[in-house]
Amino acid sequence: QLQLVESGGGLVQPGGSLRLSCAASGFNFDYYAVAWFRQVPGKGREGVSCISSSGSSRTHADSVKGRFTISRDNAKNTVYLQMNSLKPEDTAVYYCAAGGFPATICSQESAGYDYWGQGTQVTVSS
């Protein structure tokens, strides 16, 4: 069945790094843009990063620019989010989502994303 599974979350000290993975199965991942979102209890979902299906377009929220990098390996049906220089305010549940945007387009808005993972917790604390 159609599925996105996130992994790689955990507890890390401020200034540390984590790499999140989003593994897709059950659909042709090559034709889908993928985005990472995060959510803190009591707050709305925030778009963090996105990558187009072609990989040619990538965007990052201002809050993570220069620290987070999104990438994809279509051969492995996986998208990654490398998170460096983590801050306590990065603490959230991180979700990946896939949507059928044109090949060079992605969006950090949740509209248009059809498939969602279950989320992985990232906690940045000393």
C-alpha cells in the first residue's frame, strides 16, 4: 500500500546533528515532490524544506536556512533531511509528505501533498 515512513529522529544536544529519512513505498516516488514539515503541540504545522521530483528545486524555511539540507535518492525511494547546528527551537515532530507537483516545483505549504508519514520526534535539549 501507499506509505511514507520517517526515521532518524531522537534526542540531541544543541549544536548537534541528525539526519532524517523518509522512505516511500507503494507508488512511483520519482514523480513526486517531497516536503518536510514540523509541528509543536499547540502550534500549526510549519513547512521546513521541500524538493521537487527532479531534484532541481529545493527550498528551506528562513528559520533553518544554512543549517538544514534536503536531498533525495530516487533509486532508494528516499528523501533525507540533514539537520546541523540544531537549536532547542527545532524540537518538534517532523513529518514528510509527497505531492504530485510539476517536475521542477515544490511547496512548503501543506496543500497539494497527498501522502503523509506518521512523524518522527526530534528533541534538542541539553
